[in-house]
Amino acid sequence: MKELIWAECERILNKKSTKILFMITIVFQIFVFLIYQKRWHVDNYVLKKGLEISLNSLNYSVTQLTDFNAVLIFIILPLYFTECLSLEIDTGAYKMILLRPIKKWKLLVAKWIALASIYAAILCCVYLTKTLIGYIFMPRVESTNYFIINSKLGLFDSTIYNIKYYLIILVIHLSLLGITSFISVIVKKPILTFLGSIAFMIAALYLFKPMIDIFFKTATIGHYILAGSYNLNNIYTFFLFSLCCLGASLFIWNKRIGKMV
């Protein structure tokens, strides 16, 4: 299984689109900094009306991610997951892999783990880029405030807070993998899988209203969760649905993958 995961990681990392994704991830954070801080001279982060937090070297890494989150949710992640799940099947390149004496379900699980691992690395690039920008260009402080947290956090506690924040975003974003996986085994064409994922998410906004917060306000939800003031039932429901999609896609993959390629 370990060899399969490494092989999938290598295959994904060798894609030109993955390299472009890493580049976009870094450049976007620099662009946001140049626009907000250098152009517009924004010194505070507004989470909600009447509540502003001064930007500094410790908290900059968890601020101003709303725009990037929208780009991730509705463009980058559907494209990223779709290409890695559907393109090799659609082109027939996966036939050679299926000739190996490996259980079919392991192939898909290895893909999931590889996709999750590489996306975790992408978010790590976001964190490191914003941390570096904050350290170089933002006011240096020894402690700072965070959303609805009364006491100030020092360097160590701020680092733990920031890492937890990115882990929350990672988990929420990876829940989209289940939806994309399910659609990809139903409609193997990459373009149809991509459009189907987008259509599903848009439809979900109307059918399940908490999805509006989960999709559009992921960056803000992280602060609410860490402050202990968010209703996690909505996220649990979404995760349960995503797990059902993963289970269904694994079942269909195991039954139909030979015919799909």
C-alpha cells in the first residue's frame, strides 16, 4: 500500500497542473499582501462588523484568506480532484495500472491519500508564505489577540492556534474529495466531473443552507471553531454525507473500474 501511495504522489506531482497550482498558491498570497497592505494600507482584519484585529507578525498567517478560499472551493479544488481522479481513466492510461495484481479498492484509496497529502502540502505553502510575509513586513509583537479569545497568545500558543486553523481548513476542503470522487465514477469525463461538482455545490447552497457558511466562510469558520462558538452539527452532517460519497464511490470503483477504462 505504501508503494502505491508513493507512486500516486509521484504521478500527481509530475503533472504540470500540480506545479502550476503550487505556484498560484504562493503568488496569490503575495498578490493579496501587495494589494491589501501596500496598495490599500489595510492594517486591521475584520471578521465581523464591529470587531477588528490589528495585523501583526503572529496573526497574519490566519487572516485575509476569504478570497483565496472562494477560488479554492469553486475552481482550484474541483479541477485538482477531477484531473487526478478522471483524466487517467478517460485517456485509458489507467489500463496498465489495472494489469497489476493489486486489489482495485487499494488503487482508489491510494489516490485519496496521495491527493490529501499533496493538498496538505499546498496549504502548508500558504501558511509558510503568509508567515514569512508577516515576519518580514508586519509589526513584530510578542503576543497577539485572536477572534473571541480574551487573553493574548504568545509565540508558541499563536503557532499552535495557526496550525490548528489550517488543519480545520484542510479537513473542510478535503470533504469535497468525496463529492468529486462519487461524480467521477459516475461520469468519467473530466469536464463533466468538474461541471458536475460545481453544479452539486451550487445546488447544495439552496438545499442545505449551512453549506453557504461552510463553502463561502470557511476561513471565518476556523476562527469560530477555535473560539468554541460554532455549531459543529452542520459540519458533522456535511462530513457524514461526504463519507457516504466516499463509500459509494469506492463500491462503484471496485465493481466498474475495469469497464470504465
